[in-house]
Amino acid sequence: MKGQSRLEQIMDYLKSHNLVTVEQLVSAIAASPATIRRDLIKLDREGVISRTHGGVTLNRFIPSQPTTLEKMQRNLPEKQAIAQAAASLVSAGDAVLLDAGTTMLELARQLTHLPLRVITSDLHIALFLSAFRQIEVTIIGGRIDESSQSCIGDHGRRLLRKLNPDVAFVSCNTWSMEKGITTPTEEKAGLKADLLLNARRRVLLADSSKYGAWSLFCVAPLQELTDIITDSQLSEEAREALRDGAFRLTLAQ
């Protein structure tokens, strides 16, 4: 078997498995352990994979943020299940911070029966909830990010730092136990960190397809959260990695 063909087989196997061992690759590729290890060293040097104590995983660096329209078309059933589970954490009279994003919009749809104070950076959420008289809506203000149709910048961050909400829900592009919550831009990372800053309950809503990937800027380590709500498609390897966290992990179905 030629080296390039073997490398392609390794890459294909990694794309369909979150974390693999050398022994698994030896069996799947039908090559010797020494050959597989040499191939993995080459891929590691090229920045294609990450090698950990538990095995090997494909690097999933996300350099840019998708638009709201692109996100609306992805994993809708999972987002709806996550939103339904998240709604159970909100009680009548709560002050709630909602980050921007399509999962957050699904959560907003689950909250319309409650009297609440909602503060959000998301224009779509603010307009939607403003139609319900029992919900007091505040939008944080600032410059509008065209990709997400949400507010960014120091104006909104100053407001967030003054708030003490009952619960803050944060979304993300990427998340992992190793790198925490990450995002492609420094502005978004700072705003999301301020959103979580003073909340009594700090909750990440993120579908499982985003797990194991990362972007350039870190928002917060997962250990700073009180809750993580994701969907039941999360891999067993990821569940094992998250099992010892200080947060409560919920797999929505």
C-alpha cells in the first residue's frame, strides 16, 4: 500500500471516529503498529491531528463564524431538544441572559408563557420576545455583527458586567473539555465571557456536532459552568471526557 493512500485511509477513519487508538488504526488500515506510528507523527507535524494520552483525534480548528442563515439549517431537531431541556431551568420572575444564536432563538420560543426579564444581544430574539407583554426585553446595544445579527462591542459589554442575572445561557461555535468554549473572534469571546460573569447559573447550550472542535479565542473553561446541555448524539468518548466535570451534563433527547 502506498504511503499517501494509507494516510488517506487514516484520515477517513479519523473523520468518522472522535478518538482512536493506534491499535484501532492497525486493525482498520491493516498496517503494522510501527508504520501507523510513523504516519501519525507525520500528520501531527503537519497539524492535521492531535495526539493525547487516550489516542488520536482529528484537528477541527474553525477559523470563521457561520452566518445565522447557515446555522438555522443545521441540526434543528437537536437544537429544539436542547432548548426544551434548557427551558426547565427558568422560573417565573427570573432575569435571564440569552446569548445570540439559533439554539437561543429556539429557547426563546420555549419561554413565552413566563413573566421574565430577558437581556439579549440577539436582534431576532429581542424582536420575537417583544411581542409578549409579560416579558420585559432589553437588548444590550452596540455595533451589529452582520454574520450573526447580534450586538458586539464595549457598549454591550459594559452593561453585561453590571448585571446579576439568575441564569445566563451561552452558545458557541466550538467546545471541548480540553480547550473549553471557543469562538473565532476576540470581540465575541469577550462579550460571551462578560455574559457569564455574574450569573448565578451559567449554562452552555451546544449541539454535539460542535464538540471536539475549537477556534482561536477562548471564552471560558468548561469548569466555570454550572450546566452543559447538549444532545444525545454526543459520542461515548466525549461523554467519558466530560463525566468528571464540576458542571451538570444533560443530554437532551
